[in-house]
Amino acid sequence: MNKYIYIFSSLTLFFLGSCGSQEAAEYEELANKVIINQPIRDAHSYSNLDEIQTKHIHLDLEVDFDNKSIYGIARHEMINRGTDTAIFDIKGLEIQRVTLGEVGKEENTGYVIGIEDVILGAPLSVEIDSSTTFINIYYKTTTSSGALDWLDPKLTAGKKHPYLYTQGQAILTRTWIPTQDSPSNRITYSADVKVPKDLMALMSATNPTEKSETGEYHFEMKQAIPVYLIALTVGDLAYKKLGKNCGVYTEPSMLKDVSWEFADLRKMIAAAEKLYGKYQWEQYDVIVLPYSFPFGGMENPRLTFANPTLITGDRSLISVIAHELAHSWSGNLVTNATWDDFWLNEGFTVYFENRIMESIYGKEVADILALIEFQELENEIIEISGGDHPEDTYLKLALNGRDPDDGMTSIAYVKGAFFLKTLEEKVGREKFDVFIKKYFDTYKFKTITTDVFEKYLAQNLLNPNDIEFNTKEWLYEKGIPKNCVKIVSPRFEKVEVLANEFSNGKNIFKKKKKKDLITREKFITQEWLAFIRKLPRNIDVKQLAILDEKLNFKNSGNAEIMTEWFVLAIETGYLDVRPEMEKFLMKIGRRKFILPIYKTLAKKKENLAFAKEIYKKARPYYHSVSQKTMDELLKVN
Ligand code: BES
Ligand code: ZN
């Protein structure tokens, strides 16, 4: 019964929101402009992209908070090269029926769901004929739809309304939309979404700035994107414009703080455009989500998803926004064709992020940020090299048979960025910038692999300038090559000296001239991270208590500092921080923060029990991405 009601209402919705003929012509023109790449074999998708590929998806969705389910129809418009089967990726979806043909002329067709793989999900093979171009999949999401985070009102800032957001990257789109879930294909999309009347729906597409009276919303994404960038949020949301083509969404009670924190948004877009060419997505908005969001940010086109831990009240974590904005070029415009080429997304983005930070806040700040990341890279290389997959320190990964999430390490991000920094140093910034700008322009709206980049680099930068460079070593060999640029930062060194002096017993808080007093405000977040990292692991816990008394790290409200502090506290046995640490883990779901804390706890038997106890309570509040990582670490579930 239920099923028919939803099909009926979705169809009604579709007719209400269906495009006019002028729009259809516009869409046709745009779709024709899209250069369809020769799809390549992607080990993380079952789809037969070489035979048939989606060029446009129209989604009819109804979001049901009572049952925590999305009822959907995914209407695929395909380019068919003459095949009789179309294979889609699905995971945690209940498929109800599949039809062929345009709306109004649909006919049921046969389909088979293959064997479920724990990582990839299952292939959905649909019976078609060689001329089929419209395939409509009627489905329902389930509690195993890992992309979806359904939040009860108590987990939101306003505490009155439920909330939903999706996370598609890397291969979670298949858990809420049946798709050919490979980044090697690009599609345009449109959607008609129905949500409860008092909530606003937003997607990685054209967005409303106010709630609709009916709870019905129509979306268009006319530029071709990989499906991992399809995203949806539903909640009690408000918008504030911050500049010409940018603004912020969040829950009403947070809007003021969020607007203040991201006041430099317009400046960042201008800086990015000055570096590498026009912003191609018209609008750039940021939505600050609830605390369970597993990432710092996610570059959903036109609408970056951001973590509320960025709202520190001092604008000190704004580089995450620079990062997500940079993805509007690296990642969203030029996309990794497979997850083995992930560094093409993230390495370029970290490099670009640092350039945006440099142009707005100066080289001194940019260098401190880069050095903090470099320390993380060095540590992670040691860890990976001693593990089961030492080859994960190559930029070009080989993740077949594994979860692409395994590739989300500092290698792609920081080794990737230092590869580009090293190239920049070798050829000079001027030439390098011309090269990068041309690279984005050449491959915009395409997907590429590492070897395509390797050739492009040789032909367009190295050979014409007669430069010898160890490209192969950077891409296909382990660790950090010897010619990697070294960053020297006097400010960084100064806090490290201060940390040494403190741990050697010097009273760094002694009264002196006001401007020399050591206060929390004296240094930026990343300088404090350098300071904390430099403290020896055998430091007397009484010393740590002094730091907490003077600088209040354990309650600083800055999640970067708190994470670093809790890790040190666990390693040194400074147990006073337990209540704050527990509160932190109960509230925040960002994996980058909670993982190091649980990991450090798990190292000692007596702390492991404590970790498991907290995790049991906190787990329901985390997104599936964080749950999966912690489940594996703590060997629960
Ligand atoms: N695209 C990533 C997040 C991601 C990567 C999600 C792979 C799923 C799979 C995003 O741009 C990112 O890198 N976020 C970082 C930001 C940081 C490097 C500034 C994060 O969340 O910490
Ligand atoms: Zn990123």
C-alpha cells in the first residue's frame, strides 16, 4: 500500500516540477557540450560504463523522517552503445521495480541483483535492448544506507527538528541512489525532492534560500559531475548571503557565528580565481552541518558541507574552507578517474589551498600550515611502512579488493602537495602557475588518471623547459623523495623552542611585559599544535596541569588543539582530562579528531576498556564512515 502512495506522489511531483521546453533545449545544448571521456575500468564499480553510461539522472525523492527512509525513483538517461544489459551499483537499497522508457511511456523490465560484496555492494543488472536510453529504478533506502545520517532533534543545534545529510564520497552514493558509481563518468542531474513542510532541502545544485511552503523543492545541476558529488541535506536551515555569489547555510541559531567565521569567503574565491582561472560553478555556498559530520569539509559542488568544529570564534580553521573551495578546480572540474588516482584530487587541492592561504594571510602563516601537515605525513609514512600495505605510500595507489577509504591518508594529501611544491621550486612559480592553470583548463569537466597527468607534465612543463625531474619516483615509489622541498619557518621553530624550555622546567608564564606574555591568543592554532607535539612523552603530568591551568587546552573549544592535547594526555598518563575527553567524544563525530584519540587509548589495555565504554555510548551519534573506522579499530560489531 505504502509503496503505491509514494509512487503516486513522486509522479505527481515530477509533473509539477517537470522542465519547460526552453529549459529542455538548454539542457540538451549543455549535455552536448559535455565531453564524454572514454570510460576506464574502475575496480570499485560493477557498472559496464564502456557499453552504456548515464548522462543525466533525474531524481524523484520523498524524505520520510518517521521511517528514516528515502523513497526514490532514479531516472537515468543513458548513452547506449548497443548493449542488452545495464549494470548499476547498489548497496543497502531495496529495489522495487525497474522500468524502461520516458515518464508516461514506462514499461516494466526484468532485473537481477548479484551477490553482495561487503565493500562494493551488489551489481543490479537491468534487462534492456540495444536502443534503450531511459531506465527508471524505483527504490527505497534502508538502515544500511551508509551515506545517510538521520539525526534526531536532540543532536541538532536547535533541538526541535530532525536533520538529514548525505556523504557520497568515495563509494557511498550507491547506498542512497542506484547509480554507475564510478568517478570516471560525469553526469548532469536534476531532482524533485519532497520533505516535511517546516524543513529546507539543499543539494549540490541550484538551491533555495528560503523554505518552500509545500516542502517541495526542485534542483538542477547543469554541469557534469561524478556521482560521488551528488548530495542532499534536509533540516531547519537559514541562509545568509556573504558576497556576490556566496553565502552560508546553517541552523538559525548558528547563522550569526557562522557568518562571522567565514567572512573572508568572497576574498577566498577572488584569490582562487586570480591563481587558476574563473570559478566555474556560479554560486559558492557553505553549509555548516551538525557535529556528527565525519569530515572537516566535503566539496559538494556549489555547496560545500562543513563541520561545526570549524566555528572556533577566531577564524583559525578557515583553511578547511580554502581547501573545499580549491576542490572546485581540483576534484570537481578535473576529477580522479579512479580512487587509485585520489592524489590528483587531494594533492592538488592541498597545494592550491596553501596558495590561497598564502595570498590572503601571507607566507608565514601558509608555511606554518604546511609544516604541521608535513609532520603528519612523516608520522603516517612510518605507520604505513610498518603495516600490511607499505605500497600505500606511493602516490598512485592500487586499491582493488579494498575499500577506497583506505587511500584517504596523508600520502594523497600531503605527499601529493609536496610533489607539486617541489616541482614549483624547480621550475619557478611563474612557469608553474601558467602550467597549472592550463592543466585545469585542458581537463575541465573531464576525469583523468595519474599516467595522463604524468604525460601532460612531461609535455607541457618538463620537456619544453629542459628540466629533469624524478616524476616516476614521486608517483610510483615509496616514502618521500630526497629532493622534497624543505620548509623553514622561524615562527614554528620559536614555539618548538618554547616547548623545550617549558619541558626543561623554565617558567614560561613568568610576569613580563604584556606583549611578551604567553597567552592562548599569542599563537595561532597550528603554532599551538607544534608546541604540544614538541612536548616530550615523559613529561611530568604536573607540568601538563600547569598548561591547562594557564591555557585551558582541555576546554579550549578548538577541536584541533583538544585532539592534540588529549592524545598527549593519554600518552603521558595525564588522567585529569578524562571527563573533557569523554564529553568531546560524545559530541564530535569528525573522524580526523576522534580516531587519534581512540587509537591512542586502544594502545594500552587499561585505556582500551575506557575507550570501548565511551564508544558504546557515542557510536549511535556518529556517521557510518566514522563508525566503520572505529568498529575496525576497537574490534566491535
Ligand atoms: N573530499 C574530502 C573528504 C573525503 C575524501 C571524503 C575521501 C570521503 C572520501 C575533503 O575535501 C577533505 O579532504 N576534507 C578534509 C579537509 C582537510 C584536508 C582540510 C577533512 O575532512 O579533514
Ligand atoms: Zn579534500
